[in-house]
Amino acid sequence: MSHIKPFLCVLLHPGQEESGEGESCDNFTDLNLSHCFMGTSLYVRLLLYTRSNLDCGRELNHHYLSSQPLFNLARPTAFVIHGYRPTGAPPIWINHIVHLLAEQEDMNIIVVDWNKGAANLNYFTAVTYTREAAQNLTGFIMTMQEEGASLSSVHLIGVSLGAHLAGFVGANLKGKIGRITGLDPAGPMFTSATPEERLDPSDAMFVDVLHTDMNSFGLRGAHGHIDFYANGGADQPGCPKTIFAGKSYFVCDHQRSVFLFLCALNRTCSLTGYPCSSYSDFLDGRCLQCEAFKPASCPVLGYDVSQWRDTLLKLGETKVFFSTTATLPYRKLSYRVDMVTWNQYLRWGVVYIRLHSGRNFTEARIDHKLLRFEQYTSTRLLAQFDEDLQQVQKISLRISTGNVIGPRYKIRLLRIRFTPLDRPERPLMCRFDIIMEENMEVAFRPLPCNSHL
Amino acid sequence: MESNSWRRASMDNIELLPVTTNGNDGRVSASNGDGVPSRNADATERDALLTGQSTTSTGQNGQMLPDGNAAEAQRDLENTGIPHEISAVSRIKGELKEVIFWKVRLWMVIIFIFLLIFAVIIISLAACAASYKDPDEDFDPSLFKVPRYFNGSFQLPNLVFTEELSNLSTNKSQELAADFQEKLADLYRSSPALGRYFSKAEISAFRNGSVIADYQLTFLMPEEEQDQLRNFTLSREMVYNVFRQFLYDQEPDESKPMYIDPVSLIMFLTH
């Protein structure tokens, strides 16, 4: 192996290209499968991007920060740390995240390029390199501190293995870093890790984590002050269910965490997480209270956490849940639906709701479990619609009890009420005195629930 | 039928005709000629079935019965050497036919029984479903004795208030009151939840303010489960909203004289 390395170094000319002004841009190291096959040794490059050089990275010297005039230590600094690179290719989202972060705030964005090290067929080698890379990065941040930067203005954004790497950096700096964002922290080799051996809330003043693939490449459990679980944190909608889909079968769920975060940075999707003990409780509509965060709403995934930060630090580790659609803009529109029946006998069923606006409609199927309809008792459910219809003109409702033989039961509703959760400014919709045969759809015009009762 | 049997007979005739060349001309053709007009289809079939048996009795001694029919005679002539085999084969055939017939019958019976059981199940299920009495539709109005009153008012923006309307004894106001009483009664009677408890609706006065109508609703409820009815089905919220919903659903034609402004609806529970 050792005789190959010098040869590699000759081949691996750091990706440099001439920009228009004649100054050279430093790009993310591009490796290919053969490098991964042979293995790479760790080499950490720090590529600086600011609002004035968004498309042209500048490699920073680890020790002489002043050699790069664009690096302004008075501004906050965000580090973007990628994870394991089994193919050696640069992550497709690097440019994207740099641009979106620059939109949030005028800051230094440093892409931590440890592709040499992360690009390995052997995952375990990459895992051992995280410690070394973390040491390297810790040294750099300490230099920053010596030069006058404040640790609290440092934000580490780590993807997969990069999330643990960020955690190690945070631990090395005794948790004084401002914030660590972990995007689906890597699971393999970390499942039985102690908090010191992985990302945990003590690594920074504020740690927020997004989970999308806990059942394969992601890590189960809670690792931050706030843990967002997209669709329960495991299988994501729109991701292939079988191996026949090829590469995306493996990476789709895991990569979704990055896309959700990008989408949140872009503000095209506002994904509100509801604090809950489990995803099934969330789906049952049992966790739709946001009182703890008043006057703010429930936490929204994204860059700006200032509204919730103090509450979350007080609450301790909080798990929040939300559902998404399969594609951009990922957000679902949720309504809390309360129904009261007057049937003498208990009935069980699943509910299908459609909202109509003109010729458009959107459907929610609340069929993950049978709902209980008891006389004079409110049945609460969470209806999540893929589309956000501005003005709901008609609602159609169908209840199925799953009865194949026997009489067709009737469900008698005293009242049904729709509370828009994501848009508190919209009116509550009500309907009273509905009688419906099972499996038959009833359509009605909702009326505003009168508040002056 | 007649023509049919005739055709069959002539078929026999055609079949037999070439045989006549075998020698025994006179007899066969004679008997044939005799048989044709008198035979019917049944006779022909029976003859065909009987041949086997009759040959066993007659063919053994190589004799021909004088009154044997044409076919028999002809067959004997054709296969003089193997009368035994013919008889055995046809006997087996006969037996086989019989056994198969019985088996078919047996398994048809079994299928029939199954079908019957199935049909009985289906019919009973259908009967059960048809005769299912929804416990929620089963109630005894004679038990509904405890009254519950609601009072309130609504505004009729398209009517002009006159002195005539203020006095409920005038014709015009009585007519108008009757119209609204009917409207209210219809709306509550057709309500699935409230219909059974509804007793009457009265318009008690028309007041100035374009026109404001005061009304009273009376519901009757059973002694038992009174509390739950008060809290849910016959709550003010429910009675009020059933009315309000009706007003929201009405034709959005706001120029009609009977138009009630939904926002103006007020309702109180009267004790």
C-alpha cells in the first residue's frame, strides 16, 4: 500500500481551476472509485465561501488565517462537514448548501473537505479518520479563537459521519461551540456508542438533529437538545422499497435529511415538528399542543432556531415529529379533526377525508389504525394533506369499518371540527348533524365554527 | 314431432339400405318397408338398446328369430363369427353406463347440497342484513315528555316593517309567522339527530329592525339519559348550529323576502 500512496499524490492534484479574474478557485476534492478501492489517507482541506465568493472556494491555511483576506472573524462561521464517501465523488449538495447558508446571514462558510479519508471502500477506515479529522478541525477553530473569533458564533453542520465528527470537535472544545446541526447522524459503528463516542447534547451549546434513516444508515435514539424525526425518522415517502431500484435504495432515506434541511433553508418548506413521545402517538393526533413554546409556534426545522432555543434548553432533550410528502416542497398541511358521534353502540373505523377547492382536491387517509367512535366522546385524529388548498369549499368524508358481510352501519356525527395546525390564521371549519352510511362518501360545505358561543 | 320421427325412420332406412345388398334382400327390405311408417323415435332407440341383449339370447345358437327386426338380422349376418364378443362388450358398456350415471347423480347431489348450504347462508345473511334494525333508529316517542325550550331571534333584511306585522293577530303577520314556523319545523324534523325530539316551533313576534322575528322551539326528551341529551344532542350549541348550518346552506340569493341573515341568528336556552 505504501508504495501506491506517493503515486496517488502525484495523481491527486488538488482540484484547482482558473476563475474569470485570474484567481484560482479551490474546489472540493474529486476522487473516483479507484481511489476508494485503493483507500485514501486523511487530508483535511478547508474551503472558504463568503457572499463575495459564492462560486469560488478559497482553501484556507490551517495556521495563518490572515493569509486569506476574505475570512472575516468578526462574522459568524458555519462549517459544513460531509460524511462517508463510498464513491469518492463530491456531494451533490455542497454548492446548494453554500448558497443557501449565505442567504441566511453574512457569514464565513467553510466546507470541510475530508474526502481524502472519507473516500474508502472500507467504512471502518473512514470511521477511524473522523477522530483525526476532528483533531485537525479543533486545532483550526482554536486558532480562530486565538485570532479573536468567538466560539459561540461557530456553527457546525455535519452530515452522517460528519455529524459525529462535529460532535467530537464540540467535545474537544468542551461544548463551548455555539451550535451543532446533525443531519441523520451515522448509525453503523455508533449504535452502541456512549455519548462521548458520538454526537450528544453536551457537544455544543445547542444541538439540533434531524433523523431520516434510523433503520439503516442513521442512528436510532435522541442525540440533541432537539431531535426532528421526519416521518418517524425511518422510511421516507418516495424512497424505493426494494433493492431493484439500485443505489437510491441505499442512499435515498439517508440523503433525504440533507434535502429536507436544504428545503428548510430555502424556506420553500416550513416543517413544523410537534413534541411527542412517539411517531404513532403523533399520528394519532395526541401531540398537537405547542403551549410549551408560547408565544412561538412549535419548532420549525431550519437555520433560525432563536425562537425555540431557550425553551428547548429548559425542556431538555425534546423529540419532535412531522410528516412529509415524497417530493418538494415536502410539507404536508395538517388539520386536527375532532368528531363526536351519538351512535348508541361503539363503532370502529378508518376515515378518509377530501378537501375540495374548485376542481382541485386533496385527500388524507387516516387508516394506520382503527379509530374508536364512542357515543358523546370526541374522536381526535390528525389529517395530513399533501396539498395546501387556500379556500376549502367542500369537504367529503368517508368512514370504513371494514365490514364485508352483515348490515351496513350508519355513523351519526353530532359535530366534526377541522383545526388548521400549520396556518393558525385560517378559520376553524365545522359541520353539524351528519349521518353517513359506512363506505359511503358524504360531502358538505364547511361553515366557520362560531367562536361567540 | 311427426316429421321428426319420420326423419329418424328414414335415417334408419338409409343406414340399412346398403346392407340389403348383402343378400337377404327380400326380407330386410320387406321388414323395413313395414317398419317405416309405424315406428316412432322411441321405438328406434329401444331397439338399439335391446339389440345387445336380444343377440345374447338369439345369437348363441346361430338362429334367427322369425320376428327379429331388420337390424338384428343384418348384424348376425355381418358378424357371424363373433357373437360372444359383441354381447360381452355391449354388456360392459351397459354396466358402465349405469355406474357412471349413478356416480354422476351422487356427486351432483353432493354439489347440490353444498350449493343449498351456501344459498341458505347467503339468504340468511341477506335476511339478517335486511332485517337489521338500527338501534339508533329505534325509539318510542311516547316516552319523550321532558320539555326543553330554546328562544331567540333572527333578522329578515328583505322585509319592510309595518304596523300590520307588529300585531300577530293580523292576517299578514299570521301568514308570515306560519311560513317561518313551517320552515323551522321542516328543518328540525329532517335533522337526523334532533328530529325525534322536536316538538314545535313558534314565531312569537315580529319587531322593528328591518324585521326581527322572535321564535321559540320546543323539544321533548325522554326521562332517562336526560343529562347526556342536555349536554350533547340537545345542547344549545347543537340546536343553534343545526339552524345556522341550514341558513348557510340556503340559496345564496339574498334578495328573497324569506331570506334569513345567518349572522343575525341568536338563540338562548330557556329554563
